[in-house]
Amino acid sequence: MVLVEDFIIASSNYVPGYEILDTKGFVYGLTVRSRGVGGQIGAGIRSMFGGEIKEYVSMMEDTRDEALQRAIDHAREYGANAIISVRYDSNDISEVMQEILAYGTAVVARKIE
């Protein structure tokens, strides 16, 4: 379990120490990113020598954060304070564009006293 802005995120189907009071439904956050020309050139040069391509790691971290934040916003529209069963999906749209989807089930959870 992780708290993001007082919002519960869990990859499991439950949240330890909490009870699920209401299930609001499926929510998602979607974003598509493209690496700029400068980043593509830097990544291309780095790929010739092997190792981690930091330009893409940074881009993917930011992209996943954005997709998750959009899923949280979607869940809040339903009146939820948590998302359970959170997953990510990723697809190439072209050689320079990547789609990232964060999704799960929006719920209302209450801490067990």
C-alpha cells in the first residue's frame, strides 16, 4: 500500500488494516509520451555503448506517475479514496511514442480501529 496525497493505492485486492465500504468501479489514467529529438539522439548514442538509457528511464518514470495521477483523479470523481488492484500497461504507438495506462478498482476504504 502507498499513500499518494492521502489517497490509498494498492496492487493487492485489499488494503491491510482497512475495510472496503463501497466499490465505485473501474478507473484508469492514460497518457502518451514521445521523447524529443535531443533525448532520442542522446539515447541513441548511449545505446551504442550499452547500459542503462537514463533518458528513457526518466521519461517512463514521469509517464507512469502521470498515468497514476490521472487514475487517482478519475477515482476521486467517483467519490473514492482508494484504488485497489492497481496495474500498469504499456504499448508502443510508434517508434518514438509510448502509451502508458494505469488502472484499477476505485473503492471507499476505512481504517479498521
